[in-house]
Amino acid sequence: MRQWCYVASVIGVLIGVSACREPLQVQNNNNPDISRVYDTPGDVETLIGAGWNTVHNGTIGTTDNDIDSQMLVMGLESYSGLANFNMGSRSAIPRVPLSNQPNNQAQSGNQHDWNDLLHGARSEVTAIQAFRTPGFSTGDAGGDTRDIAFAHFVLGVSMGDLALVYDSVSIVSPNDSTPVPPLVGYDSAMTFALSELDTAIAIASKPGLPALPAAWLNASSGFTSMSDFVQLAHSFKARFRAMVARTPAERAKVNWAAVIADAKAGITKDYDINLDGIAWDIANFGNHYRFDTWHSMPTPIIGMADTSGAYSAWLATPFGDRQEFLIETPDKRFPSGATRAAQNASSPPTPDLDTGPYFKNRPVGDDRPVATWAASEYDYYRFQKLYDDGDIGPFPFMTKAEIHLLQAEGDIRTGNMAEAAALIDSSRIAKGGLPSLVAAGVTNLTTPVPGSDGVPGHSGCVPQVPQPPNFTSAACGNLMEALKWEKRMEDAYTGYGMWYFDGRGWGDLPEGTPLEWPVPFEEMQVRQQPFYDLGGIGGKEAAAKSDYGW
């Protein structure tokens, strides 16, 4: 860099300037130099391998001040009235618009996922482009191919997550050198994300490739072989295809045959991330497991487990007068007992991650003030032992149950009801201890799910579903509701926005809930384009009144 010499005092007062005849060459280490960062194949390989951690931290791993904390309460997966991380305003019913104005309370959270995921995507694109340079190689042709496949995978998931959340996305592509890519709709962004995953699958399917370094996907066991990697990529494709839908009409139009195909080619065992409490963590653990006012389970969804009639009575009560009640249910993921004391006793301090219970009935003295409609006696604590151990241990980031249930939804929507019932049974029986759909002949959308808890006066069946037109009572759900119940139970607090994304596509979010996030105003200002708000009752891109009446 050509510069002129000068002399200045340490307090910044210029005391003399003299011209130099020779140019001074200075390397500015404070200014990013992409060519230096990606200078050697070893450096590029290291950056590719770190890409998955960037995706993890851009979604659920780094901070509570992100989109996921908002989606947890918007999707009725959690409740908190605290202003922290904008949970209070996002929890409130009636729903309010999602502000995207300068200095709005959630602006850093709204921008967090956008920035981190695009940063990760750009890194992978630059790495892919580096490998396209003639002669650029780690010295291992098979390793180069594996590295490129992984880079396309990380890029695909980064762009897919962005397409799930935001209404528009800036596509970062290895085939485009545009410094500031234009914004495109989420559907176009998802098409690109799926194509990147297809590229990753095609490259990784070449014979003879070496295994992934264990640190890249950071699985507690497995997921280093190319076959496991390909299955994981197919699983993300199945998730993205279904969850990108913003409304029931869009979800109905999903290419369900493709979802089924990807699910059948997907994971056959849980993908557990090996948490270390530092680089690999779950952000919401730190506050969630403090409980207090940071988390409780709101009643609308978990009340569907109740077979005693208390949920129907709750529905029949005016919205502002609803109170907590004891959920009596045969579902083993809930504590058992006909009294609160009995359920307290059957809520062990550290539940088994696989067998549960997933929910605890907290002691009376631990109750906290919440909105009446959200009040319940229950907290989600399936991962209590992980928290107690300092966020160290295997965490189910994507489960085989999720992928089976995505296939089951595709089966229902394409008319293969018998196969759907069998897939739903796989968790319904083993995890919930609920009676078999297949054995009861629930292979259509009219036969109610079976069940009896042996208590006189109890309906016995799970789930209990609010009934139209007034939604003041509940009755046994059908095959689709059984699917939705299992997916909520097995997906809760595992991946990214799980109840929120499914809820919007199923039409189960409270009326006025924003269906997506706008492009952050900071990005729009840089682009010199107008910024805008979304959601709220009667607002743009807001949920209609739900199929459950709220």
C-alpha cells in the first residue's frame, strides 16, 4: 500500500510532515484480507469444518437474544412474561405486530440469526470458490471432495434456516460474485437451499471418500461416515420442505412425495450433538432451567393430554378467567397421579432423557405469576440432567422420530393412512405408552384415536382437541391430530423453532401471530429500501384464527 511518511506526537498533535521519495509498504492486519484468510488449503479446510458450529450458534447455540427465544413463546412451546429477549411481548395474546422500526426492543435479536447465518454461508461460498482454483488441494483428492460436499451442506442448511424465518433472503451462491446479492422471496431462497443440499448429497455419494472429522458434525456417536452424512442431508431436506410453509394452504401444496422420499432416505438414529458447555451449547438452557419466571408450559397445547374433562372445562371458561388445572393423562411423558402431590412425587429430580417424563408438576411453592390463559402447574424438564451437568453431554438436535413423523404426515396427505398410523405408533407406544392406532383401526381421518386410562368418567384418549364451532369443549382427535401430538412431544426443545414452524403450517398459532420476520431494518437501510412491520391482529403476514379457536 502506497503511503506518505509523517511524524505526529503521541497526543495527536501534528508537529511535522515530510515527504518520502520511496513508497512505504505496510501490511494492515486490522483490515480483513480474504485472500490471506483463505490462502492455504489447510486454512480453508479448517474454516469449512467450523461451518456447522457457526450454523448451530446462529440458531440455538450462542445467545437467548435471538429468533429462537421468540419462536418458543410464539409457538406455545414455552411461556414467559419477562421483557428479556422480547419474550413478554411475543407471548402476549392478543398478538401484537412484530416491530421492525429503529430502536425497537428486539432489534438485536431480530438481526442475530440474519447476520450469523449469512456470515456462515459466505464463508462456505468463499471456501467452495477457493477449491475451484486450479491446483488448489490439500494433497488428498478424496479429502478435497469430502470438504466440498460438507461446505455445500453447511451452505444449504444456512440458507434453509434463513428461508424458514425471514420473508426475504439474500442468496449467497458460489456461482455468483455479486457483492450485494438482491433480496428474493423465501420460496426462492428455499429452492436454492434444497439445491445446495442436493449438491452435497451428490458429491458425498462418490465412492471411497474419507470420513468426516468427528469435530465437524460433533455427534456424540456416529455421523462421520459419508452414508450417515448423506442421511442427515436428506433429513434436513424433509424438514425444510415441510416447515417452510407459512399457512395451511401452503403446507397442503408441499411436495409431499419428495418429503416422503427424503424421509425414507433420512437418518435411522438420532443425531445427538455432543454439548461441551462452551463452543457447543444450548442457549436457552441457562435461563429455562432456572425456571422461576423464565419458563413454564402454557396450557393450550399440553392441556390436550388431559383425559379427566378438566381441559374441556378450561376451554368453556372465558379467556381472561382461565386458571391452571391438574392434567390427568395416560401419556407417560407427563407425571402420573390423581393429585398434585402425587404428580410432584412422580416428577423425579432428573428424568431419563429417553423414557421421561418430559414434563414435571412443580411444587406449589414454585408457582409464579403468569397470564391466566398460560397458567399451568407444569414445566418442561426433559434435559434437566444435561443442565445439571453443566450443559455437557449428548443433546438430540434431530431425531429419527421427527423424520418418521414427517414421512407420516406425507403419508396422510397422499392417502397412505395405514403406513402413517404405523409410523405414529412408533413413538406413541414406546414413548407415550398410548394405545396403538394400527390395532384400533385408525387408518382414516374420521375414526377417533383410542384410549382408556381405566378411570370412570375419563375419556381416556390422547390428544383431546378443541371442538368447533365454539371451541368450548374437547374430544378425541383423529389420525392427523395424533400425528401432531407426537411431533410436538418428540420435537419439543430439540431443534430450531420446532413448534412455531409446524404451528404456522398447520394453522395452529394464535390469531395475529407473525408468520415470518421482515428483513432487519439495518439491512434495509443499507440497501436504501423501506423497512416494514409484520403480524398483529389484521396485520400483514399474520396468522388467521387457529383451527383450535385461539
